[in-house]
Amino acid sequence: MRGHYEIDFMSPCADKSADAIVKYYWHNGDFVLHVTDAGFSSTAEKVLEHIKYHYATHGRIDHLVITHDDQDHASGARVILENFRVDNLWINTPWTFTQELLPKFDSYSSDVRLFGRLRSDYSDLAQAQDAAIKQGTKIHLAFAGTQIGAFTVLSPTREFFLQMVLGSRKTPRSSFAGVRMNLPQSLAAPAGFAPATVGVRPAHEILYGVSNKKLVSAAWGEELFSPEHTEPDNELSIVQFADFAGHRVLLTADAGRRGLLGALLFARARGIDVSALRVFQAPHHGSRRNVDAGILNAWLGPITPPPMYWDQMPQRWAMISAAENDPDHPRKAIVRALAHRGYRPVTQKGADWVRFYNENITTFHGSPLSMLAYPQSHEAN
Ligand SMILES: [Zn+2]
């Protein structure tokens, strides 16, 4: 039997995309309140309000996961920790590995100095750690294989994490800087697909902003991703997966092609069934640098013929956390690629919070559900 679950995606502030996901679910005989990312410090209050309104009787956050040190994910953590009881904080702090990293940074010979440098390079994580220590919150690392409530961490592995810290633009120059450029090619070329004439009925008016990016029209199944990869610091993102009795959920944060490939290989090696996801969080607010056709084929399946209507499609949702007035997120290429694989692209644009739960999907305070219409064009490279 499927236990109850609720997965709520915060609608970010008006201009800047951000992530905060509040999850409440039945697991091993108890309810668990599990928060992934806390948005900006300016939106943390919104997360707290949501928690106090819906989960006041629970009285605590069992798990707070900060996926990586980006302001739009991590800077709200301190505010949450200082204003609500948090039992466990899950963060991967690079300075924990100072001894191991020291020989790889040419310009550093003192572990004390490198420790300080890494703490200032990843200052939002450092602030979260300090606040957690003050509040008596337990602090844990969260590498692939770690179990956090109902969720399993699929990426990063410890090795991949250290490699990406060395490749980061934030950290000092490293003699191992080769990792900056050492990027795998995509898994496979996009499957060719004959242009079709059947359209997809928009479920909600088009909510795209006006981006400066040049657009070219494209038929169903045609795909174009950025030739560039996302930053190594995004690849540090903690990727979490849960299976609520067949309702499989993947939370990607800002992970890129390398992190998502690693996550898939880790799941396969462990025999974890990650097929037919119910909820897929499109990484990095729907950016074109974080996925390609090969990664999406591997995670979501190949390109399918166009559906006549969205509501005939299975309940598979692609959640894209994007702010109302963010003209560049999500990218049209990403909305198209998700639809090509039978996933219905949803965003909070125009909504308040978006909730996925056992039966369906809903929004709060009477706001409409913003399903993204299928774009007839995508960004030119
Ligand atoms: Zn982000």
C-alpha cells in the first residue's frame, strides 16, 4: 500500500528562480518532514510560513538537505535553522576534505589556510553549518548511497564531489585543473523523428518571458541543447530519489549531465528501479546546459509520437522551478524535450506553491496550475 506523500515546490520570488521543496510523507511508521533547499534568505520566510501553516503539529523538520552552495538554494538555510527546530542537516562541505585536497592545490601548503579558503568559497554552506552547530542540529554528509528518510542519494559520489570541487571556478587553481575540461560527451545522439502534424493542445496560456535568445522553429521531436556544460559547482548538487510504492520521484537540483549520468549508473549498480518517474525535477530551472538527448533518453525514455491531448498522457510530471519574470527559464528546448518523452512540463509561474501528492497535482490559494504549452520553436545555438 502506498503511504501518503506531499511534495511542495515553492514558487520563487518574482524575478529570480530558486529552489525550496517541502516534503511530508509516511515512512517506516511515522510522518517525516523533509525539506530540500531553502531558496534565498529573502524567500526563507515564505518556506517557514508554509511549514508553520501546514505542518505546525509536526513541530520539527526531520531532514534539511542543502543540495549545493548556490544562493538560490542555500542562502535561506541559516534562516530556517535559526527559526525552526531542525533535527538533521545534510550538506557536503568541501573543507571537510582539506587534508585530501591540500596536495592538489599548488598555491596552498597550509591546511589551515586552505580550510579557511574553502569555507569562504562555499560561504552559504559554512553559514548553514555554523547555524546548525549553534542550534544543536546534527550535521551529516550526503554522498551517493546515503538514505535520508524515504529518499536515497544517487549523486554525487565522494570521488566525483572532490573532482568537481577541484574543477570549480570558486576554488584555487589546481594542478588537476584538467578536470575543468574533462567532460564526457553525451550518451547518444538524439533519435531522429519524422516531423508530425498533430499538435498538442495547450493546457494553459503560454507563460514564457521574452528572452534575448534567438529562436528557430522546430518540428515535434527536433532537439537542440547547449554545446556547453553547466558549471562544476552545479554538478555538486545532491540528487535524491524516492519510490512511494511505484510513484517514483527524482529531485535533481542543479545537477548537470555528468551528475545525472553518475546518478543513473549508481542506481543501476544498486538495482534501484528508476524507470517511469512520476515526478522529475528538470535540473537547473530548465537550463539547456544540464541535459542533452542522451541523458534524457536514459532517464525518461526515448522520444515518443506526439499525443493528441495532454490529458491522454500518463501522469508523468516534469517540474521546472522557475520565477514568474525570469525570461530565460525554463528554456523552450527543455520544455519541448520533456514533452517529447511523455512528461508534462509544469512550473510555478503564475501559481503559489505546486503540490504533488498520491492522487494528483494541485496548487495553493486558488492559483492556476501552469502547464507549459508545447513551444513550436527552440533556442538557436
Ligand atoms: Zn539553482
